[in-house]
Amino acid sequence: MNLKPLFDRIVIKQQEAETVTASGLVLAGSQEKPQIATVLAVGPGGIVDGKEIVMQLKVGDKILYPKYAGSEFRINGETLVVLRQSDVLAIVED
């Protein structure tokens, strides 16, 4: 399935939670969701609420976003999140 977000929205996929620590300890299943994700699709931007929005993100960017931002959907067995570009806190550069 190909998703095309509208206006200033993006589609992201969260990174998997770490199950083993750096020292080799296996972590229990009750962990918080990671707040780093990969951008899968980007809307075109345009006029949103009377303001012109230029999209700063692109497909493949790693981003940091707030814990409760966006709407979560399950599509084809994958959990994806749709949120506004303005909800993104930072681009993560390796």
C-alpha cells in the first residue's frame, strides 16, 4: 500500500525498541516506545491555516518526536504514525 499524506503531514515508522542492553542484559517486555522514527512519506506542504508551509523533511530522514504526537495506525501488519511536520522536534543525524 502506498500512503500519500496531505498538506503538512508525514508518515513515520518507529524504530524497534532495544531488547538487549549494551552490556548484554535482556530487557523485559514493558518498555516505553522509542521516540525516534524514520520518515516514510511526506505531504506536499502548501497553505495550512492561512500560512504557507514549506516541507523541511524528506523520505528517509530520522526524526525525534514527542511521545504522544500523531495518530497511530496499523496497516498491512505495520504500525505507522501520521503527524504534522510541526510536531517533529529534530532531525537525527548520525
